[in-house]
Amino acid sequence: RDRRWLVWLGLIAIAGLGLRIAYVLITKNPRAVGGDSFYYHHGANLLVDGRGFLDPIQLLQFHRSTPGAAHPPGYIVALAIPSLFRLDTFLAHQIWSCIIGAGTVFLVGITGREIAGPRVGLVAAVISAVYPNVWFYDSVVMSETVILLTTTLTIFLAYRFARRPSIGFAIGLGVSVGAAALTRAESILLVPLLVVPLALWLRDVDLRRRVRLLAVATGATLATIAPWVGYNLVRFE
């Protein structure tokens, strides 16, 4: 039964990938690259070229080499993966974003099953596969592509942690929140809005253990974002 369910989920994710790629090829190729898309696309290629996290707008448009942190590094690092294999065109980054989006569809199905059962998981996956506000961002190379993935992962791990509170799930939840914050900075608010109340209101867990689990989850988040914060503290005035 689980194998059949996973096959159905995989087919939904593949259909979602097909929709995303078709939209890119039909309506977004070629596309003028500007704004945040310019920053992410060229930022990833500069990173692979060994230039670090420079501001690509300042470098490529104004010929000034300045450090850049206008956006967190999560999506830039994600786009750097295909660039490592010389798939560094804007179209390649669009297709790679579509693949990430298909991964989100699959993870939405897993999360839906965790929350309310297998049928809900498949329905949720279908919605995420076809809903424009989910797949549109993949075509224009925007960080929403990755934040949808990391947010879904955070929801999944939050439910797992609530049902089976353990050090392992506390670390996983903290790391996923940190990954979300490294994609969209406002996601750090998930610590006070999600992690703190979730840990402190655990059922059938004594207060001392709740505090310990909260400390572990929060520490995992801080450890995840610490390299980026420390890096910026030494390269900016």
C-alpha cells in the first residue's frame, strides 16, 4: 500500500514538473533578467567562479566589486549547484528551479499524509502541483521556490516533533527553520512563533525536558545561520 501511494505521489510530482517546465519554455524563454532574478542568477555564477558573495548588480552594472548581502544565501547556493556543472544559463536555472518545485510537491504530499492521512497527502500534492502561486516563482528564478520547500519541511518536522518529541526531531526542526531563514530572512520569526510555543506546550512531557528540547531546537537554528552571520560581521564595516 505504501509503495502504491508513493508511486501515485511520484506521478503527481512529475506532472507538476512537466507543468512548470512547459510554462517556462512557452512563456518565459527567452526572458529579460532583472531585479531579484538578476541578483540570484548572477550571484550563483559568481559564487561558483570563486568570487564569493559579491553584489552582482554593483559588479556587472556599475563595475564596483563590493560584498553583497541584500538577500540571504540559500537560493544563491541552490542555484550554484547546476552552475558547478556548467549549467549556468538563466534557462538552466529556471529548469533547476522547476525541479526544486517538483520536490516541494512531493514533500507537500508527505506532509499532508503526516498531518491527516494518505488521501489528504495526495490531494495536497495535486493542489501544490497546479496552483499558480506555487509554481510561478520557479519560472522567474525567485527565492520563493526554495522557501516553499523549506517551509514545507519545517511544517513536516514540526508535526513529527509534536508527536514524537526527541532530541533528533528538535535538531531537525531547528535546522529546517535555520534553512528557511537563510532563504528568506523573515523566516527567523518561526523561532518565537512556532518553535517556542510548540516545545513549551508538548503533551505528556515534563517542563524540564520541554525547556531542554527548546534549547536544542533554538541552538540548531542559531548554529545553522551562524556561518552566514559571522561571515558578514567580518566583511562589512
